[in-house]
Amino acid sequence: MRRVLFVAESFGVAKTLGKMLSKGHLRHSVTPPYSQFSMNFQGKPTQVSLTYIGGHLMKWDFSRELNNYWRMDKLKRLFDAPLRCVLHPAKQKMIDGLKEHAKNASTLVIWTDCDREGERIGDEIKIICRQGNPNIEVYRARFSEITESSIQSALDNPGQLDNNIVEAVNCRAQLDLRVGSAFTCLQTLFFRQNYPDTFPRDTPTQLVSYGPCQFPTLGFVVEREKAIQQFVAKPFWKLQIDHVKDGVKTTFARDGGDEFDPEKARKRYEKLHGDCQATVEVCTFPVEKPRPLALSTVEFLKLTINNLQMSASEAMESAQRLYAAGFISYPRTETDGFPDRVATSLSLNYYTYSLSELDAAWGEFAAKMLENGGADPRNGDKTDNAHWPIHPLRSATRHVFLHLAEISNFREDIPDDNDWRVYEVIVRQFLACNSRDAVGLVTQATIRLGDESFTATGVQVEDPGFLAVYPYETWSEKSAGKYDGGETLNGPQVQLIDCLTEPPPLLTEADVITWMYDYGIGTDANYNTHIDKLKKRGYVHSYENGQLRASILGQSLIDAYTAMENLLAHPQLRAELEKDLQEISKGTKSKDQVLRKHLPVYRRLFRQTEAKLGCFKVEFDRHYKGALDRGDFYKQPAVMQPQLSLRQAH
């Protein structure tokens, strides 16, 4: 019988694949993590061995001759030293198992996630399996969701690994290794030499690390804090009319807006204060509140962060578990439009029955949508040409999700209820997107007083539309008073109100992700990981309300690079690289072309940083002394202890 090796990326995907394809006849091997089952593959009876590898099996590293590069005089060599692709030591047993199983297989089918990183991991699997069996036939299964129809389609139409995408990942990994290693060593050695009590040499795991994507992200947080610190409140004045009719007080705001010139504000007030009569004009018109677009990763993260008080990493880990278990489609996608309304309606038709058994509100809402013509998704214009928007695939109860952690190898301290809450958001968003816009009636009452006009605006919701199933947006009704057109008001009271401008708020994780997306740094696969790394490295602190503040070290590093007048803390460099990586993926540029373009830029910035290392000391001393004076001990990075001293700074 033909023998085929199936290799998935995660335990959850492997487990769900095994259940689907084995039809309940899955046998576990005496050499875990392998399972066996029989099936027909490409029209032939086949014995399948199924396993997972849990991420990368290989990594890029410097050649052995440069093993000890932790010296200032060696660091510049990191930009052109030879690189080698090495096996992960922790994965050696898994690697040996792949080679051994490949020896007995005629075919390898790769089931890694269908994104850039998954393509590179698939290439690593191919390389290792061909070391065990040079003649093994290799296929790449392509799928966006773990449903029987999608998996069967992937089996019926197996493809090949996309070498362009693999090269894009290799390019990014090689550049990040060179740049990250050089600047991490430079920063760490400097701080250890100048602040040995704070950054001791005997804790080698405590690095002052640099990441080409993390530092622009950190820069967003620091720049917002700086804007708050430098903010100076400015006075302005509001002119408004408060009028009471039938016991209801209505506020009319000046149509010309707020006034920032005190003299003009006073003159306007004095001119209007003497007028004792005003005419009211009333108009009404319909208005629509649009339903949400189909769900991309960026919007999913913002939705969960803002409404579930979860971190981006917690939200993505829950989504990954839901995907692996077959409850939702692939959660990493830039696409915000459904290409097939018919297929979407079929999916909605399924929910009419399944959801009605679990949640009356969802089921009834879906049923009414079908009665009124079926799904009508509100689509955006973005697509990654690989995956549909995030959407639910099957129904479940809260009880099911209490056991979902069993199919995942993520950390165990995540509250079980997170998975249900994330699933609920995705279901409600899917139904809302495919529903209809909310409709309201706006009433505007306008007072003409002299040559000025003041308006009160009210809204009455006539059809809640998608809002009936989507609690993450509100549309509050507001009265504009009960006035008749042409009505004359006697003695309207004009008020001049003193106000002050307010500083911008601290950034939240949702804000940072929005900025990363807008500036083109990071991808839907790693937005959450960059923020997570900043927290773990002690560069930012996150609070219960989701706001982020930079630590002393985080502020010092960004301000030092700003003082050096280089671009390491700005998003332009990374954004340019991300564009070039897309070109490699499309085959319009080569990896070597992109490396030749970007490495000289970072090498020049490295020399510039070496020449201005004193900026690190100036900024760290300044920020630490300021924190001491203010008592802002929350700003200490993780590596710093409460007894941190500045003895080395004097």
C-alpha cells in the first residue's frame, strides 16, 4: 500500500485533520507525535502518517568563525559575515522523526498555515524530509479553513511550495538577523559598560535588544507620550443657547464653531446678548449608519482589544485555537470583502438552523436576513489574494469552549472564556456585515439670531438594522426639542463658556496596530507579536485600560536615536522593506536585489550610531533622573531593580 506523510504546523490543526480524514479510525503511533490512518489519496489506497512540527525547524545564524561576536570591534562584520541555515537544537528529535518517516513514504503533503511564514516552514519540512528520502514527492496543501470541503479540495488539488514567498521570508530573516544582532550587541555592550549595576554582565539573557520592526512601533508610543508632556492647554470659548420648552432643555451650538480669539468671542457674545427674539427653522432628513466591513485581521484585533479588554496576543491566540478546531476561517488575512455572495448566503443558511438552537437572538436574526433576500455583505477593496475575511464556520456552545484548550499547545494560563468571547465577536460581526445598515431620522432645529445661527441636532433610530446583533457600536437617540418651523422664541439665553483644549490620550494596543498598518510596518501575521516583544523587553508597560506607556529605557533609546538624527526609530525604513518583500513574493524582485539595497543603509546607520554612542548616556541619565524626581517608578524596564543607582553616570 502507498505510504504518504502528512505534516501540519500545529498540534491543533493536526488533531482536527486526523479526525476529519480518518473517519474515526485514527491510530496513535508508539512514536508520538505521529498518528496513522488509511484513506484514498489521488485515487489510490493510502496509509497516512500524520504529525505536526510546532513552528520553525531551522533558523539563520552566523558562520562558526564568528561565533563570539560580542566585542565592539567585531560588530561591523555582522553586516557581511557568511550566514548558514542551522537546525533548531530543541527540535532535533522531531527532525530525526521526519527523516525516518520520510524514508518509508513515497509522498509528502505539507499542511502548514497558508501564509508567508507557513511557506518557509513548509520549505524546511521539505529540506529535512529529502535528507531522509531524496526521491520523496512533495505537495503543498492550500486551504483557508479547516472544514471537510476545504480540506478535500486541498487534497484533490495539491500544489507546490511558492519559492518566491520562501525567498521573501529568507530575505526578511537574514536582514533582521544582521541588523538585530549588530544593534542589540551595540546597545547591550554600551549599557553594560556604563551602567554595570543596572545591566550586569552575569545576566546574559537581559539584552537591550533592537528589532527593525519593534523600534518604530516603540517610537509611536514614545512620540505620543512626548506630545502629552509637551502639551500646553489653550483657552477657547463656546457660544451656545440653552432653551427650555415644555420642561425640556435643549442646547443649540453655534454653527460657526468654537472661538479661539478672546476679543472676538467677547464681541460676539455682547452683540448677541441684547437680542431678545429668534426664529426657529426645522428640517428632517434620513441618515444611515453603515454596517461593518468584512473582517480583516487588523479590524479583528481592534475589535477585540477595544471591546473585550484583551491584549492583541491573547486575541490572536484564541483565534488560532478556534481556527485549528475548525470553528473559524484563517485569522490572518488582509481581505475585507467576500468574493461570493452565494457562498456567503449558504453559510448564513447553515447558521439559521445551527444558531437558532444555541442562541435565539443570533438564530432569529439570521433567519430574518434570509427571509429578506439573504446575505448582502458590505465589502471593502482590500485583498491578499489568499484568504477570505475572518468568518465563522460552525456553531458551538460556551460549554464546548471550556475544553478547547485541550487541542492547543498554547500556554495554559489563558482564561477559557476568552475563546468563547472571541468566537461571539466573530459570529456577531459576520451577521452584522451581511445584514443591512441602520436607518435613523435626523431632526435639526436652527435658531437665527442676528447674523449668527445655532443648531440643535437630534436623532431617532427608525430601523436598528445590524445594531440588533452588534453591541460593539451604539447609536444613541437624542432629542432636538419639540419646535415648529417658523416659531419665534422670546428671550433666548446666549452663554459664553470658557473651555480649555485637552491633551491627546495615551495610545492603546488598538491605536498602535492602526498606526503600524497605516505606516506599512509589520503584517497581519505579526502585529500582535511586535507589541508583545516590547512588553517582554521592558520597553513599554500596559495598563488595565489597554493604554501603553514607555519605560525609562524605552524612552531613552528612542530619544537617543532621535538625537543622533538617524531613522532607526522611524517607520520609513521598515515600510520600504515590507514593500520590497511583497515584490519578492510576486517574483518582480530577487532576494539579493533587496538585500543589496537595504544592508548598506543599515550599515551606514550603524556607523553613525557608533560615532554618537554618548547620546544613549545623555538620554538615559535624563530620563532616569526625571523619573526619580517625579516618583515614576512604573517606568523602570524589567531589567532594572528598585535600588537602581546613577553612580556610573557621574
